[in-house]
Amino acid sequence: MFNKIYDWVDERLDIAPIWRDIADHEVPEHVNPAHHFSAFVYCFGGLTFFITVIQILSGMFLTMYYVPDIVNAWESVYYLQNEVAFGQIVRGMHHWGASLVIVMMFLHTLRVFFQGAYKKPRELNWVVGVLIFFIMLALGLTGYLLPWDMKAVFATKVTLTIADSVPLIGPAIKTLIAGDPTIVGAQTLTRFFAIHVFFLPAALLGLIAAHFIMIRKQGISGPL
Ligand code: HEM
């Protein structure tokens, strides 16, 4: 049945070259751990991507129950965690994944740094990587507030106070991201929610696409 559907689509849109380009792409021997065990260091970019996909999928399901206002946020998370079928596991994946993805990204960055893989011609991809790095940290920061418990609110107070203390532009930055004169208030939660689920993921997807296009164009860096 699937063969028939595939042939039907392929006849009309000629999709074979698209997936062949991905599936038949040869990877050099020096990145294959079966040949050189130390090549396992090349897995961290892929693992970062894998967890990022899990974060996006689990996050999409979380938004089906999460209510982004200060009266209902905490209770909506409590309900999701304790009453909703599979709620605990979906929230758990998003919670632990958020830390694990930072660890994997950090190991990937160390690999690229210590192998000098950021050097010509890959400087631009390093810059894209640095932007991705900041976006991932910002995702962690904005997501942390969403459960709206004491830990979330007071941790965010600390970060916003730090932002506020930056000379000259600090107060403007703080007002922009908190949107609320009381440091952490109703507007801060809705703003962090919007940033966490729309602004940052959109930017992240664009940057990851750029990252992968450049890797395919330049190939993986050579053996040491
Ligand atoms: C969501 C985060 C990221 C994902 C999913 C990702 C994914 C990948 C993947 C799959 C590769 C192929 C090689 C490998 O896996 O080691 C790669 C290569 C590369 N990444 Fe990332 N990456 C991320 C973040 C970063 C960061 C934070 C940096 C640096 C600041 C960076 C810089 C690079 C560079 C320069 C290469 C080319 C390395 C080479 O050709 O040897 N990436 N990335």
C-alpha cells in the first residue's frame, strides 16, 4: 500500500532525488566509531538535535494543558502532572531534556573547539553556533518561569535584577523582557511564554537549518 502511495507521489513530484541525496550521502571514515573509537565525539551534534526534536514535540503537548496566566499557571501544571494521562512523563521529558540538551550542546561545542573545526572555511558556522548557544540558554531561562512556583518566580527575579543592573541599557532591557514594573509580574509570565514557545523556537529552527545547510555544503572537517 505504501509502495503504491510512494509511486503515485514520486511520479508526480519526482521525490526520489530528495531523499536519495540524504540517504546515500557518504560520511568519511574518520567520523566512523567502528573504525576509530575516538570518533564518538562526532555524535554530540546529532544528539543535541535529537533532544531538540524531543523538546519541541513534548513542548507542543505541554501547551495543550498549560495556561499562561498567573492565576492558573501553577495549577495547570499541577493538573497536567497529576491527573492527565502520560502528563507526568511528557513533562518529565521536557524537564530533563532541557538540562540534557545543554550538556550535549556543550560537549559538541568542546569537540568543535578542541579539534579546531571552527577554522576557515567554517567560521560562519561557528558564529551561527554561538547564536544557537544563546538561544538555547534563553529557552532555559524563559521556560524556568512558566510553572510559576516560588523557585521559578524568585530565580527569575534574580536574573531580571542582574539584567537591570547593566550600566545605561540595563533598565531598558529589563522592561523589555519583564514588561512589568514589579520586576516579575503578570505581564512577565505572558511575555516569557510567548518568547519561549514562539520567538525563540522560530529563531532556533532557522539557525539549525542554516547550520545543517553549511555542514552539507562544506562537509565535516578533516581528520586531525
Ligand atoms: C542546537 C544546537 C546544535 C546542533 C543541533 C548542532 C548540530 C551539529 C551537527 C549534527 C554537526 C555535524 C558534526 C557533529 O555532529 O559533530 C555540527 C557541526 C558543527 N557545529 Fe553544531 N550544533 C549545535 C550547536 C553548535 C554550537 C553551539 C556551535 C559552536 C559555538 C556549533 C558549531 C559547529 C561547527 C563549527 C560545526 C562543523 C564542525 C566540523 O565540520 O567538524 N554547533 N553541528
